[in-house]
Amino acid sequence: MSSSASDLLAHLATLSTTEKQKEFLGDKLFPLVLQRVTDPDLTSKVTGMLLELENDEICRLLESEEAFNTKVNEGLTEIKSCEPQ
């Protein structure tokens, strides 16, 4: 997928606030989620759900396509289960 988890964590350490770290990770996540979820509203929701994870876990997801796809699918399932029938 992208850079190694340790490279991403090292870059995160240079960012001054948690907000900037999450913004950086969101910028990495959104285009990847968009490739799997073509609905922009769902893409934003899934990305937001992923950003609730710890930064080190997000970095591991960015490193592993299988783990990333599993988490995206979990997010989609959760969102769809909350929608009115």
C-alpha cells in the first residue's frame, strides 16, 4: 500500500498536535477508502471511523492491504446496520 508503519509513525512524531496527525492520516486514508467505497458520503464516514483508531493501528492498516480491507468492510457493515430499513 504506502509507506511502512514505522516511517508513518516517525512522520507523525514531527507533527505538533494530535489534530495535525489525524489530518495527515486522513489525507492518506481517504483516497484509499475511496478506491473501495465509491459513494463519497460512505467514504467520509468510513474514513472518520478509521480515524477513531489509535495512530499506530492506522499506520499498520496503511501497511497491510488485507487488514485495511477488513477494517473498511467492518466499517461498511456497521454503517449499513445503523441505516433505517
